[in-house]
Amino acid sequence: MTIVDSHCHLDFPDFAPEVDQVVARAHAAGVGLMVTISTRVRRFEQILALVEAHDSVWGTVGTHPHNAHEELDVTLEELVRLSGHPKIAGIGEAGLDYHYEGDYAAQEASLRTHIAAARETKLPLVIHARAADERMIEVLEEETGKGAFPAVLHCFSSGAELARRGVALGLYVSFSGILTFKRSEELRAIAAEVPADRLLVETDAPYLAPEPFRGKRNEPAHTVRTAATLAKVRGWSEAEAARITTDNFFRLFNKVKRHSLVTPKGADAA
């Protein structure tokens, strides 16, 4: 079975010398498709170069909350225009990160602009939420009141209430290698309760490598480790986890074409 890494950063310097090899290793491991996520609109050309060079790599356009104060000139119209590229499948990542000191007003303003872009384009918003559960719930519920928009809470490491309220708003929840960490019992309990049709898996590579690679550079091939842990948590076979999360991915990221999914020889597509 093949699976999807719904969130990685192939444009980061960590991968610069060997992107082709990283993509090939992902395919060999059974990861048939990757979404490389934008963190700076002003570096969007790097995302475009990757998605145009690799059939199985798709992208997004957006500004990470850590960079929001540097890109307050990014407009709704610009996000909508750039998302029109045939292989740009989502908006973001954007969100709120209160773990570090930062310009929280800029983060929220940027998040709301990205939400508007997701609402207008009907492309999923990739949401970064860290140590900001209460405010994130308030913003999401307020913005949904203006009109629904597709979205995913990526690299979920927040509390159960954000997951519950997000799902109630129609959002998906994506789990990374954190799910495999020994002290992630509470996160695994949340993953066990998220409705099956709202689950995704990802790496957030080059960060957060799953066990037994924790502390090393992460890469899309390791998505299979997180999916295996999710399967155990849910009482599924690994093939079921692959099929369910892959179907969920294509439902949410509905601009992505299934023929982009690379299937290893001798394997069946999820």
C-alpha cells in the first residue's frame, strides 16, 4: 500500500544537496506523494521549482506564523493568484504560535488573510497551532461564522479540546512523528478519538523524526513510521491506515490528482 506525506519542507536547506534522492527514498518506502509546504510567500519560486520537477510533489502557498511580521504585505488577492498554479493544492501554512515570543498580532492578521484565501479558493488551509489553543479556537469559530473553509490542523500536538472543536468545524487533524514518541500517551489518546475520516499523517520534515530516528533529520520516507503507530492506536492494520489516510488526503486536497501517487512495484495503490 502507498501513503501520502501531507506536510514536509523539501525546499529547506537540509535537503538542498539531495532532493531527488529524498523523493526516491520516499517512493521506495511506500510514500507515493508529498506536499511541500510554503513558509514564505516571497520564496514561492522555490516551491514551484520543486513541484514542477517532481510529478509526485505538490505544494502550497503561504506564510508561516514565525514569518508573518515580515510578510504583512501579502494580500488575499496575491494568495489567490499564486494558488492558481496547477500544482498548488493548498493555502499556508499559517497560524498562531505562542511557544516563542513573537508578533502575535501579525500572526493573527496573516492567519485571517489565509483563511479568506482558503474560503475563496476552496483549497485547504494548512494550520500551524502551537501553545495557542484557546485563541485558535476563537479565531476558527469566528471565521467559520463568516463562511466555511476547508482546513487541517497540521502536526497536531495541542489539547483534545482543539481537536474536538476543529473536527466540529469540519477540519482534519494530521499527526506527525510526535505520535511515536514514548511520552506522547495523551496525543495517542487524541488520535484514537478523532473520527477516522478526518485523519492524516505527515512528517513535517526535516523536523520531528519518528522513533527510532528521533533527533536525526526527518524525511518523507519516515511517514510510514507514523502511519504504523496510528494503525496500532486505532486497532487497524497498516494497510487500513494507509488506505484511510490516503483517501482522506485526496478528499481534503481535492486538487491533487491521484495519478500523481507513485506506487512501488508489486504494491497496490491505497
